[in-house]
Amino acid sequence: MLRRFRSLTALLVLGLWAVASYASAYNAQPKLVVIVVVDQLRGDLLERYHDDFPEGGIRLLMDRGAWFTTCYYNYAATKTAPGHSTIGTGTYSLGHGIFANEWWDPNERRIVTSVEDEGTRPLGLPAGVEGEKWSASPHNLQTDTIGDELKLATAGRSRVYGISLKDRAAILPVGFSADAAFFLDPQSGAFVTSSYYMPQAPEWLVKFNESGAKDKYLNRELKDADGNLWRSTAPRLNAKGKPASYYDLVGPTPWGNDYLADLAKTLIENEKLGQGPSTDLLSVSFSSTDILGHKVGPDAPEDKNMLLAFDRTLAGFFSYLDEKVGRGNWAVAFTADHGVAPMADYANKLRIPAFNFSPEDLQHQLNVMLRAKYAKQLPPATAKPTPNADGDIDPDLPNKFVVYIDYPTVHLDRDAFAKVKVSEAEAEKTVGEFMLKLGFRSYSTKVQMAAGDVPNSIFRQQTLNAYSPLGGWYVTGLYPPFQIGYGSGTGHALPYSYDAHVPLAFYGAAFRPGIYRESVEPVDLAVTLSSLLRINKPASAVGRVLHEAFQDNPAPAPQH
């Protein structure tokens, strides 16, 4: 009897190995691939809280998946839009073009987001609800994604979807040919899509929004172990005296993740993902960790509570996949779009120099310096070097040469510099030199980055990888570590390890469980999934196949 049991076990193992070895998108093995992205999750935090997680969620990935402990972004654009683009394309901003969440557009003469598209409109809003003026699309991406390659390989038979509370996080990982991306209308809390994908919202989405699914997460209170209130989702007025948006009420709570998981299950159910002739792909990006993390930092008890609650949400989602798609029929790749800096006061208590600064104050200082410089260059009949109430020299000059700061990037108004007959290269260099006088450690101009000629530093390659031709003139710089470019709270945006370190894991029949300590990068995710599915990697991908994590790869020799 024991021998028979061992034989059956061996056959089962061989069967799983065969599935792992010969699986491909063409025969729907696995039936469904899910990319789970956690917005703002530093790689060390899951190791810190490993023993606090029960079985089934994050522990399933850490203990029974291929877990990579040393995964760092190799670029200086550690923000949400660039991160999600990198995950989907397997390349950095240099390859996919998305270098920030938003930037100054010199033609529109305003700040634009990475995905906004005036040629689209939102779909799915309940009757009587007024949404955004226009919607969004992947039109700024400059290369394709793993989802696009899956569509190409299967002649469109594979279904590809992206979902998130944030439009950029839903759209950018799945690319141009996705069947749809679904994201939150911030004010109302309804999930919407864009007319880029379809002429009208699917019926199931309309029903989901009309069902009151969002309302069950309102009028709740989140408290600490002593009963002290952390968050309330009761409707309230914001600082401007207007009703707070659903995004602001529910977004920074664990219920934001639960709401997204509700949508994920509804989508899988109605679009029958994992039930077709080819492998389907779903990207799910959980945003609530980021919305809260900016407010309290990664070391706060409330942030730990968020991760523990997210773990329960993830475990429930994995159980749903077992039930709906079938155990062994789905695979997951797990990562984050960026890490996060500690709060300045937390670092200071440990005698680590840290502080917050206001980008608006920095912008004001730079403009004062620039106006003083260029006032001296105007003809005498024009120059009027009289200080105004702010201490600025107030000649007949543009009010702003620096129009926007999205730390660490300083955006310049080319039209303002044109009025004083200054070229892009000279303008960016001048601003960079002023940035050094204001405490920056280094700077690189857009002109330098385009030419591959940035100053030599330990972050030279990360700076080059963050280049994009999009937007207008800009300069990117670095303060010393732990200097946070927000007036309060904390953030991310830099090549420093705390912003670049993220988790990376793969789970499914094709992957060998284990802890892998070699240095890897998030660009490896799309390339590894391409190998799993036997399709082309994305067109501009620079990552490598993490072959050591596959079941059909010989086990590494024991280390002594």
C-alpha cells in the first residue's frame, strides 16, 4: 500500500513537472496569469513581518513560491506610473518613455498626467454622476507590454485586463491591446473604464456600480488595539469645504484593497477569465498601501496593520482563484512599483539626518535666483531692478522660469527662457547650478541625459535609465539620502535603496519554491512570464529570464 502511494505521488510530481515543462499560452497552461502589484511596498517589510502573516496569502508566496529577496529598480524614477510601466514592459523609462506620474507639457502649457487622453471619455458611471472631463489611455507608452505580446501570440484569443484604484496603475502594465482597464472615479467611487477600449461600459460593470458595492465600505471606523481612532470613512468635508472624495475616504484604509478585490472577482466571473482556449492575463494593482503610506510612513503601526489586512485580502483572492480557475491552473507574479523612505522624525530619532522640504518653496527660491540673473541681461530700457514684496527683482520678465517641481525633477518653461534668449542646454545647466547652491548633491539635465553624458556618480546608470523625451525641458537632481520632497509625510522618487527595493515572487506549478538571494530587477518579471508562456518578450525588454526559479531547470548545486 505504501509503495503504491509512493508511486502515485511520483506520477503526480512527474505530471506537474510535465505541465510546467510544456505549458504555454497556446494551450492555456496555465489558464490564468495574475500580476499582483502592491503600490509602495518596500522589499524588507515583508521579511520584517513574515512571522505575523498566517498561511495562504503572502506566506504562500514567501514559503511556497520562488521568492527573490534582493530585487531593486535600476533607475531613478521610482514612482507609480514609471514603475507600472516597467513591470509590464520589462524595460525602464529610457525604453518605455514614462518618467513620472505627471509632467509639464510645453504645448498644452499645463501639467498633464502620464495616461490622460483628451480623445477619450469615461464609461461606466451611474446615471446622474458627473465624472472626469476626459479619460485615459496608454498612448504615451513608447513600447509594448507582456499583455500586448500575449495578444499577438494568440491572435487576440487571450483576454488581458488591468485593474486598480489609479488609472495609471490599471492601464500601463497591460498596454495597448488590453481588452480593458478599470479604475476608480475618485469622487464618486464608481469603477470606470475608457472609451479607448470600447464604445460603452460592459453591463456587468454598470450593475456592479449600481449594486452599492462601494457603499458597504463607507461609515466605518478603523481603530488601533487600544481603541484609538485611526481612520473613519464617514462622509466629511475636505480642507476646501467640499465633500471629500471616495478615494480620500476609503483609499487610505484596508477597505480600498477589499473593494478592488471585489472588482477582480466580478471581472473574472463575468469575463470568464481562465476558461478560454489560451492563457489569460490579469494585472491587479493595490493602491491603498501607497495612499496611507505617504501619510504615516512604513514604520507606523497603522502601516503594519494595512499590510496584515492586505495579506488577508490576498489570501481570500488566492482561495477564490483555486475555486474558480482551479488549483494548479493559475500562476502569479508578485512585486511592487517602488519602495518608500522612512518618515523624517523616525530617522532623526536614530540620529540619521533627515528632513522634509516643500517643492513650492524650492520653486520660489529658484525663480527668485533666475529672475535676478536674467534681469541683469535685459537692455537698460527694459530692466527695472526693483524688489517686490517678496524680495524678488521684478523687471519685465516672466513670473516663472520654473513652472513645476515633482521632486527630484524640476520642470522649466521653455517659453520663459526664450524671452531672454536662453537655449535649453544653457537654461537647464543654469537651473542645475542653482540647485547645487540650494543643497542638492548633484544634477543632470535633460540634454545631458538624451546624449548619455550625465555626470559620473554611483547613480549614473540609474539616471540614464530614467530619461524620457516626453515633456518639456527639465533637470533632475538629488539631495542627500532621507531628504524628503514633501512638506509633510514621506515619499519615494529616488534611486536610493529604500525607494528602489521591492519584493519579487512567482508562484504556480511551473515554479520551484525557494529563497533566491541573487540580485534581480523588476524588469525580469515580464521576461520571465514571457518564457513561461513561450511567447516573445516585450519589444524593448532588457530583463533576463529568472530560469533558476523554474521547475524544469536543474536544481542549483548545494553550497558549502
